Amino acid sequence: MPTMRIDIYFDLICPWCLIGKRNLESALEILARQHAQIRPELHWQPVQLLADIPGQGLPFNEFYQRRLGGPEAVRLRQAQVRRAAEGAAVEIAFERISVMPNTARAHRLLAIAGQQNGAAQHADLLEHLFCAYFQQGEDIGDTDTLRRIARGVGLDAKGIERALNSAAPLSRRESQRAAQGVPYFVFDNRGTVAGAVDADTLVAVMRRTLALPVDAACEELSA
């Protein structure tokens, strides 16, 4: 059965990454109906967009007002995100979020989950972390919160503590990718897509990458 490697560069505090995740899931469902012989292999590559945020995080509203220039700019940006989220059937509850977290510990937990129990547990933990932050407003930089979420998906205690106590930085390659923005999709190291584009765009690039019956060369598309 032919495979297709999909690398997704992402950060857990990026709402466009959650929207991109949902659009990718929809795209893979479409591809499966059209080309059931293709087996996608997803590799989630961590990018820490705001590595300088302290371990205890920062007040969410204050952070974004400083970053964007004031309450009205924040309102407009969040409205833009909500419109895109609705199109992808994603709930983004900005009103519940009080902390802008440092995501290093959460990314390390994801790495441990993938190493110990493979893609299925990694995917489960990833979904729980996204939902905890964007739908429940939980602080995914807080160690107690991360322990509870990790235990809930079956990650063992030793692995949890090893991840939470590690100080290992993300790789330089992944940090460099942050400068290009996330989400960033790479299909079989050939076709690429930048941004939370819709499912049809992702399907089109996957088909081109696989040289399926769409007679077009792979190209980079920006949202």
C-alpha cells in the first residue's frame, strides 16, 4: 500500500493550527474516498512561536493588546479567527482563555507520547491539548494541568515527569520554520502549503504530490 508522509509544523497556542488540523482531517477523508489505497503518515513537528514567554505564562488579554495595539485590534483579529474556525467546524472560545502559556512542556509531552506508544497516543494527546486550551481555556503551560491531561490519555507517570522536568530545546530546524509561519504542511518532502487553507486546497496539493490524475506540478500555496 503506497504511503504519503505529511509533516505539519505547528504550535499549540496558534488557533490557525487547530483550524488547519481540522481542514487536514477533512482533506484526508476526501482523499480516502477517492484513493483508498493511499496510507497517510502524519508527523507533527513542534514549533514554539513564543519561546520567551515565562514558564508561568502571561495574562492573555494584556499580551494580545500589547502585541496587536489595543482592544479593538484584538477584537478584529479574534473575529477573523472565529470566521475561519466556523468554516472548519471548530470551536474557539477566546473568552475562556486567561493565560498565554509557554508551550515547551506540552510539546515535550507530545514527543514522549509518540516515542512510547506511537502515533495513536500522540494524536489523542494532541487533540486533548488543543481542546483544553481553545475550548476549555485551560493553561497548557501549567504542570498540574498537563499531568492531568497526559494521564487522561494513558501516558505513564515516568514519561510524564521526564517530559515535564526536561529542559531540552526544540531543534533549530523547527525554530527556523516558525519564521515562515504555522501551520505549514509538507507532503512527501515535495508539495508544501503555508497557512490554514481549506480542505479542497489540501486535497489538490496531495493529489499533485502523489502524481494522481491531476496533471499539475506541485507548488507552494499560501493562505
